[in-house]
Amino acid sequence: MSPSAPRSSPLALTVLSLLHYQPLHPYGMQRLIKEWGKDQVVNVSQRTSIHRTIERLVAAGLVEVHEVERDQQYAERTVYRITDEGRRAARAWLLDMLGTPKPEYPQFPVALSFALMLTPEETLTVLDDRAAAVARTLDALDAQLAGEDDGGPSRVIWLETEYQRTMAAAELHWLTAVTDDLRSGRLAWSWEELAALAGPGTG
């Protein structure tokens, strides 16, 4: 792999995986990401993110220009294809991402670590709101999975949805337990109690 090869990332792996099947232009990649539901697990909120990722992959020799499409009805579109080096890199990234747990830093645990800045009442309100949102997400994931044959070969297409559903169910279970404790008073705090726990000399 080229010394300038980019680090593995969800979007870089997605681009290489899409090109594994056929050459594509960036618009086609973005369309397939949405059609295949990969936008639920990969952040493609900005169209330029795909272009920047492709530029890095081209510079690293993992992707190359296949052709430039010219049509009077559309602007020129550059079609890309994966290189042999790109196939090797995608396989290595995939094996590593699947098999090696890595620390991730999502926003929610960070916010939880500072929940003590709110009152128990405020925390209960906001966690109730979150629980309702997670419940809606869980319903949507159940709807996606409804009718899928768990024993059929197509199940592999839905593995990330199964995982998301499992994580959402676990989060909702935990949120329900915490909000129940907040509602009953089993979980409570005050600035005075927290200051006392912190002890002198911490200001």
C-alpha cells in the first residue's frame, strides 16, 4: 500500500466496497448508499465528503479514473474504479473493522458524564425525550426487518440493521431503568452533595 494511503474509515471502506462491484461516478455512489440504506451507518450528510474521500483514495493508488462520461444533458462525470491495491486495502480494513474492537467516542456517553450539571428533574425530562426517540427508531428498524427470512442467504444484507436494532433495544432498556430510578427518587443529587463529595482543594 502506498505510504500516503489514508487511514481506514467507514466512508473510505464504503467507497471501495461499492467500486468492488462496478465502476461508478460519485453521484452513483451517493445514490447507491441511500438506496442500500448505508446512510444509516455511514455519514454522507455532505456531498463533498464523498469527493474528498475519492481524492484521497486516488492519491493513494487505491482508486483510479475509469472514464469520463460526456453527455449533452449532464455535466461531465468522472467514473472511478478500484485498483488491485484498493481491493487488498478494502479486505484488510474490513477484516480489521470486523474483528478488532476499537474505542469510539460518541456524544451520548460524554453528555452522560456531565449530567450532574443538570437537576434530576431536567435529566429525567431529557432522557424521557431520548427514550421516546429511541423507541421510534426501534419501531422503524423492526419495520425494516419485518418479513425478512432469518434463515435465508439475504440475511447478510440486513446484518447492520439487526445490530442497530439490538443496540437500540439495549439503550431503550437502560434508559427505561434510569428514568424509572429518577422518577422514583432512587437516583438523585444536588450541587451541595456533589460539592461535598468533591472535597476541599478541588476548586
